[in-house]
Amino acid sequence: MLKISNKIRYSCEEHVDIALDEFLDELETFPYLTYVNNCQNSKVVHEKNIKCSYCNSNAVYSLDIKP
């Protein structure tokens, strides 16, 4: 289960469907889906080792309530 800390979630390619479903269920709104490597959002820290919330793989996507 994901934590809603700062409402930002991270996902690898394999778990993006689950992350989207849980985001919708818990927050009842669609997330902004952004590639982690292309994030220019000040809330997302550019780190080389951002991990998926479901596994130990590197995250590909950031799911957030705000752009």
C-alpha cells in the first residue's frame, strides 16, 4: 500500500497501472503523470535513485496531484 505523503508517488513501467488505480481510488482525481527524468517541478528532487513505490526498480513516472 502506498503512503500519501505529499501526494507524490513514483512508479516503474511495470507498476504504473496499479499506481494510477490506487491514486484514483484514494484521492478521487486523476494524477499528473510525468517522467521522473524530465521533471522540472520544484517538489520533485532530481535524484538518480528514485525508487518505485512497489518494488526496488528505478522509478520512471511521478504521479502527483498538481503539475
